[in-house]
Amino acid sequence: MTQRISKYQRFKMMNPIIQFFKFIYLSIKIMVVVAGGHGGTREVKSKVSKLVS
Amino acid sequence: MSKIVILGAGISGHVAASHLRRKLSKEHEVLVVSPNSNYQWIPSNIWVGVGRMKSKEILFPLAPLYKKKGIRYKQAKAITFHPEGDKTEQKPYILAEYVVGEKKGQQEKVTYDYLINATGPKLNFEATEGLTPGLNKTYSVCTYTHADHAWEGLNDLIQQMKQGKKVKILIGTGHAKATCQGAAFEYILNVEQELRRHKVRDMAEVTWISNEYQLGDFGMDGMLLSYGSMTMKSSEMVGMIFEDRDIKWILGVGVDKIENGIAYYENLDGEHKKEKYDFAMLIPSFSGHGFKAFDKNNEDVTSKLFKGFMIVDADYTSKPYEDWSVKDWPETYQNPSYQNIFAPGIAFAPPHAISKPRKSKNGTAIFPAPPRTGMPSGITAKLVADNIIDSIKSGKDTAHHKGSLGNMGAACIASAGFGITQGSGVSITTYPIVPDYEKYPKTQGRQLGKTFGEIGLAGHWLKLALHYAFIYKAKMRPFWWLIPE
């Protein structure tokens, strides 16, 4: 086993107080990325046919 | 009035049905046709598979909810598509067969004005010889019943380890072109944590086996991401986690045969090798359901609707990897031949892979198929519903709601272990999902900052919060629509 994550890093990753603030930060950041909108990448002449009204 | 039929009640189908019902008046009919009686929140199957959640915590029955909300529901499976009707039925319809109750086995023509195909993938276990959940010491976490079996198998193994047995655990992909590496990634980290919790970690050799060329590919060609103040590749991040947890890895391989405790595979060098194991969780390849379609004269028009999965507004022109463009990906998930048919979520045929295609020296294609997880499934289902709603309400043809995977962000909150104080999660967001090399040429097609990774306890809390939030949303509790997809 190679210890790739230092004890200090691990402390930060698992400390509930630090992680509580990280939780708030991540929630907002993820919301910005995901709910920040989406759209197309090209112009498409695509139409929905309404068959029956 | 209009009648909208939705095939499937998974994330995509259920999201579409929910939004259609909320936004359309009762004169319009919303009908869900699904062979499944329960809604399941698939991302939490991981925790069922390590015994930290019961399957009843991740599912609920559909029929009472749909009855309460005014959504019609038939527990039936689609058999054939008839987008022009036939000689006796003027309206387009799907032929469905009931799977339970008094009508079990009976077939019925279900007519529609708009059809949303949200049937998701077929779990194609048959594509790999011997890969059957619960047999040959292999398991799956693709459904809650599979996850229950996986936990039974793992728990049994843990008891043997406590008696002093040394074991090998193999987790990853079970086919050369499988996808959903993220689920296997979560499962291997959760299994590793459970072994430590049960104090048997030193009794197990845990190995990741995958068709990815590099760690952290996830079927998305990997990513360059912000990690704290650094910028690192997803391969480096996953490598760091695996090394830290003493997880070995075998990459660039296609598992092609399973025998009791032995996985046979071919690697990119064309070598045929095998790996022994005592417990394996291998994700199968996904495929379309093999539906057939017929026109009004009963002529086969399957090629107009299906290319494995359903054909939508993507550019399916065959071209080399270098010429792939983000513009190839669909925006409205609308079938070009029958424009009242849509296929959001996993039901649409992707124009090509996202990861670079690779072949072994024997010519075997070994690379991940493109992943389409819960978040884009929900987003694409909602935009399809919105386009149909706009068309019905305005009386005009419209498709102005668009959502290409090349212009959409996604979050992957990968559980790395369960526990309120001892849990962990790897939170990764990607923007866009399909890399746009024209817009972001220097950062591997993605926007740094919006593409980032974090590891820690907060990730576990986040995944747990999403579990409760999305089940609340799926149950259509008060103000459910305020929770984004």
C-alpha cells in the first residue's frame, strides 16, 4: 500500500467541522454547474408535429 | 385533448410523466406503460450492495402515486411500435403486453399523440458468456434485486474471511464495450471500506478490471479537473485513491468469458489472460431492447426508429475519432422520421462513443461506451416534456427547449464509503459532459472550475442528501418541482 494521501489531507477530508462547510460549498457549486442551464450546440430545424388537438 | 404515452418509469420516464402531469390540464391524458411496479433510485443501489441500506429504502410502488396524481399506468411491456397505425387503427400506437394480474399475457394497442420512449438500456449479460448475476461468483448492482444478491454474496465472503480465508475480489466492467464505470468505481470503494469496517481488509486482494485505457476515463475520455488549488487529470486522481486504498488495477481489457471464479479477458496487446476471484461485481454491456417497428402497411420500418437504441436528432454519419464533434450530439431527442416520438435518457442512440475507440491487436474493440447517468436523463426528459407541453399549449410546432450533452453539466457524487462520520465521497462535476474541443481546446474539451473534483466526508453527506431529496421529488411531495433534475 502506498500512502498517497497525507495525514493532514486525511484529517481535512474527514474532519466533520471542515467538511460541514465543504458540504455547503459543494452544494452551491454543484447547483451552479448543474442547474446553471443547458442548451444546444448547433442550429437545428427540428419541429414537433402536433397530430391531434 | 392530447394523449402522451411514456414507455418506462425509471428516472427519465418518471421525470417526464411528473412534469407533464403538473403542467398540463386534466383534459390531456398522461399514460405510463412500464413492466416495473416500483420506482427505484438507482444511484443508491451501491449501498444496498454493501448492506448499508435495505432495498425498500430506495424504492416505492408506482401505482398508488400515479393514481393519486392522475397519471394513468399500465404494468405492461412494449412489444412493437406502429408509428403510423395500421389498417384498422388510424392513430399511431405501440403494442403492449401486460405482465401481471388478470390481463397477464394479453396484448393491447396503446394509441398516442406523443410518445416518449424512456425504456433505458437492456442489461445485456448474455453478451459475456457465463456472466449471470448470482452465478459463477459474479454479481451486479444494476438493479435493487441484483444489489440484494450482491450483499448476500459479499456478506458470506466476509464471514469466510473472518474464519481466516484469504480471498480475491474483482470489480469493474464485464464486457469490452461496457459503460457505467462510475457505478463500479463506487462499489469497489464501498466494498473496500466495508472490509476495513469488518476488520478483514488484510485478508482480501481487491482488483479493478476495466475496459478503460486509463483510470478515471469513466467513458468520458477522462477529464482535466480542478482539485483544490491544483489542476490534475482524473486518471491521477483515481490512481491516488486506488493506491491509497491498496486497490490493484487491470486496464484496457475486455472480459469475454466467466467461469466459476475465473474471468477470461483479452487486453489491447491481443493477449488472452485470466484472473481468478472469489467475488466479482462486473457491469454488463448495455444494449437496446430489440424493438421492431411497422408502418401502416405492416412493412418493417425498424431502421427509421432504431439503431440499437432509438434514433434521434444526432448526426450518425460514420467518421473517424478526429472528426467527432460536440455538434454530433442530439439536442431535442426527437426522432427525425416520426416527430411525435422522443427518446430522452438512456433510450437514445448516441452518435458515437466519447472515449477514444481502441482495438486490440486481434481487432477486438475495447473501450467504454458513453455513459448517460441519472442527471442528464432527468434533464433531457424534462426538456422533452417541456417541448411537448409548449406544442400542446400553443398549438404550434415547437422544439425550442434544447439540451445537448455537449452543453450540459453533470455531477457525479461517487460514494467512497458509507457512514455519517466515517463515510467518504468523491464529488466530481463535469462541464460539458461531452468534451467541446473547439470551445475549450487547452483543457481537454472541458471548462476548468466547472469541472472539479473533491474527496471527503462532505461527498458522502452530499450523496445521502441527494438520495433523500430525489426520492422526495420522485414521490411528488409538496414543491417537488423546485428540486432541479
